[in-house]
Amino acid sequence: MLLLQEIFDSFQDTEFWYAEQGSMSGNSNRSSHSNAGSKAGSFRIIAQRKDEKWWLPVPCVHTGGLSDKSRKHLIEKRDCANQIHKAAMAINSSVLAEMDIPETYMATLPKVSPHLVIHLLKTSVIS
């Protein structure tokens, strides 16, 4: 948990910000931010997201893009977060594999044919 907190804390005074989708408000041009002095007039056109992800904010950068230092920082933090995610998934998988499934729960599951079980096992192993 401390590693994730360090990642979040490292995002101070970034060269990017988030705006609500389709917003042309103060958040989209960063004029409401305290360090926005030279950034207030810069605004990159917000690309529309697909309808199924309407709730996600849209990342914005200045027209010149990110500096090499900022890009390197983002890539490093992304890689670190991905490693934490993989470790958490492995831990969860091993814990779930060791858990006993109650017979009362098994009895409530629909009965399936052996062919379907074999098909499900094959597709889960392949993917």
C-alpha cells in the first residue's frame, strides 16, 4: 500500500491535467489552478471517448506535449503500478485457489454437461 501511496504522492505539479469529457470550463484549460499562470491559454482539443467509458475524465496536455522528463516519470510510475497490480493478482489467485467452496453453494449452481465443463477449462487455459 505504501508503494501505491508513493506513486500517487509523486504526481505534484504535473504537465498534464484532467477535464470532464467535453468540458470547456476552467478545468479544461487549467485557468483555475494556482500554478496556471502561463498555462491558462493552452488547451488541447479533447478527444471524445467511446460511449461505454463516459465516466472517465479526459487527460489534457499543452500543445507542445509532455517534456522528456515528465514522459519518463509517467512511464516509470506506470511500470511500477503494473508490477504492484500483477503481484496483487497473483496473491489473490493463490488465496482463492486455497479456499474451500461450501457444498451448500455448490448445490445451488446450475448443473452443466461435462462437455461444457471441458470447453470452459480449455478456453480458460488458452486465454
